[in-house]
Amino acid sequence: MTLAALAACGGGSSTGHCGNAPSPTIEPTTPITQLTLAQSGELCDWASCTLGGYGAHYSCGNDTVGAEPDQAACVSSFSSATCSATVGDITGCFDAIAGDPCALATSTACSVFFECAN
């Protein structure tokens, strides 16, 4: 899974905010490696709406935080994940960085992305 795997948004928008998406209805203790395709899509859409849209990119100093180009790419990243992250880990990260995508690289709540990206 890439750092950008969850930075995506339903509807295919490349910029802008998706609105106030409801929190995922998936049990927080569910490992991301055990999500169904529908659950992966739900989590991708929710997470994306906190960051601004599929394909969105943010300049963060010397780094760029970028979103997957669409829901299919985001869902695919879950199917190839080999880490122990749970839905609660992902939602906790995105709640912690709400409004500041560049915090993905520095928030301790988002350390799961580095585990999953390796």
C-alpha cells in the first residue's frame, strides 16, 4: 500500500472536497487485509473525502502527498496490503490529520501508513 492509497475521493473529482462523508460502517477492528471489495470502496471513499479527491496532490515541503487516481486503484492497494493495520488505524489517522494532508508524514497516528508501505 502506498502513502497515497487512501487519499482518494468518490466521484472522480481531481480537486475540491467531497463534502461531509459519513464515517465508515465497518467494524474498526477489521484488518484491512480482510476487507471485502465493497468495504474497501467504502473506506476509500470516506478517507478520500477528508483529503479532497481522487487524483489530488499536495506539496508538502520536499515531498508530495498524492491520492490514488480513482476508487479502483485505492481498493487495489488494500488487496495487496500485507500489514496488520485495521480500519480503526486508518480512520484514526485520517481523523488526526483532518484538513492537513501534509501531516500524513508526521502524525504518529499515521505511522500505520509506513508499516503498510514497506
